[in-house]
Amino acid sequence: MNKEVLILGIESTCDETSAALLRGGRELVTNVIYSQIEEHKKYHGVVPELASRAHAAKIATVVAEALGDSPLDYVAFASGPGLPGGLVVGRVAAETLAQLKRVPLIGVNHLEGHLFACDFEGNEVKNRLQFPLVALVVSGGHTELWYVKGYGNYKVLGRTRDDAAGEAFDKVAKLLGLAYPGGPQVSKQALAGRRDAIAFPRPLLPGTWDFSFSGIKTAVSYYLRDHQPVNVPDVCASFEQAMVETLVTKTLQAARKYKVKHIAVGGGVAANTLLREQMQAQAAQAGIETHFVDRKLSSDNAAMIALAAYKKLEYAKRTGSSLRADITIDPNKKVRSWGK
């Protein structure tokens, strides 16, 4: 493939409107992100209708800023999973631009994007991922554990049965009266607290790789009901420890089960300092290397969409297969592959 191929990625699955230009699958030229935090702050969570309107209002400006006067070879967009309204806005924008520029369109799975974002180092693609590996994709809307044989070849080991990890952080922050988004606020408060102060549950769900975080949130709610006045830093520290311990334990168990020497962690919650410290420390003790996404690319962004599209193009060239823009992977399937 031409090493200088230019791909514009578009991301609009939740509450960030983003467009990015990737050159040659190796250089991130631009990565423009419009965050909707101010629109959703007073609701302590993402309101789908408001998110859709904000995407519609900002998508043209964001795309224009990311693309500038550059030529274009492909347009890529996040085809799901995500909020329906946001997905429609992103797809229509991508289809319109592809028609105007007379270039092909590539649909990309949003969760794959979070995994591939681990390949970035600054504004360069370093292809840091080493296969096979176990991947933890952990964000405000998703928490999944994968066994990854290579780009486009995954087995979903488990996923959350209720709240995603980031969602649980936001809900606990709301219970405590902390600002939105809640994850960073909980972590900030936790620095002044004791992580062993309160025995919140660790929902390890023996016999399955699935997650369930609604119980921890409920336990925090009951604790606040029964203990007044409350030591907020202690609650935050104990809650964060329970969440991180659950994520780390199940990820390492999967890595040992599948005998891999590499773990990748992507998604918004991958920015959490305690998660990074405890995952890396415990993985290192087991002789496993951990690859975390750079913090600046941990939240939703179009750079990861453009890179995933480039990897799909490489796969298509190598295998002689075709790419369909309307392909989105069924989230209920346990095996995901570009070759099937």
C-alpha cells in the first residue's frame, strides 16, 4: 500500500465530536476533538438527545479543521457501537465527504479503535502491540476483555453485565456530589483517603470473564445512607481500589489462562493512574508486559478510527478481500474477525 495514503477518521459515538487525518498509517497530522462536557455536566451523564444535537452542530467545523486543504484517499467513520443519534451524524458526514472527494468509505468498530490507539506514541504510530495478547477495553460505555491473535482477529472473553467501569465512577461521583465527569474527581479525592478504609465488594464472578459493577455502586450508596457524616476521600479511595483490583485481577487471570506475555489496555478509564500502576506492577511480577494507551488518546478520538481503517486496508491488500463501509461487528458475538 502507498505509504503516504491519507485517511480522515470521524468519531461521534458518544460525547466527543472528532476528526483526524492520518498519513501513511504512521503520522497523525491532525486530531481535532470537540468535547461535550459542558452540555452534559449538569445532568452528571451523557444525554443522548443533547449529544446528537451537539454532534450535528459541530461536525462540519471539526472535519474542516482536521482536513484543511489536504488531499484525501479514504474517509473512515466509527460505525458502532455507540449512541444511535451520534452514529447517524458521523456516518452521514463521512458519506457526504466521501462523495464530495470521490474517495472510498470505511466503517470501523469503535472498540477496535480503542485497542489500536495503544499503537500510538505521541503523534506517531509505533505498532507497539505484540500478539497474541489479552486486551482490556475499559471506558464510560464499555468494559470488555478480549483474547487478540492479531489485528482484526479477536475472541471476546467477557464484558460487563450492567454498568461499564467508567459509568460506575460517574455514578459514584454523583452520589458524593462531585463534579462531572466523575472519574477524575473520584481519583483526585482518593489521593487523600485510605484504600482499605471500607470493604467494598470485588465482583470477580468466578467461572466467567464477565464484569458487573452495579453492585459496587449500590454498596457505596448504602454506605452513604448508613454512615453520616462521611469521609469522602476514604469512600473514593476504597471504591477506586475495589474497581481497579477487579479489573486487574480478571485481566491477569485471562493472560495466564491464555499464556500470553502482553496485555493492552485502552479506553477512557485507561487514563486512571491507580489502574496503570497496579496493572503494570502485577503484570511485571508475572513476566507480562503491559501496553497502555497514551492518556491523550484514551478518551474517544478520531485518530484511533483512522488507524483502525488503515489496518483494515492493509488486511484487505494482504488477503485480497474487499471492505464494506456498512460493516459493524455484532456486539453480542464472541468471535470477531475481519476474515469472517
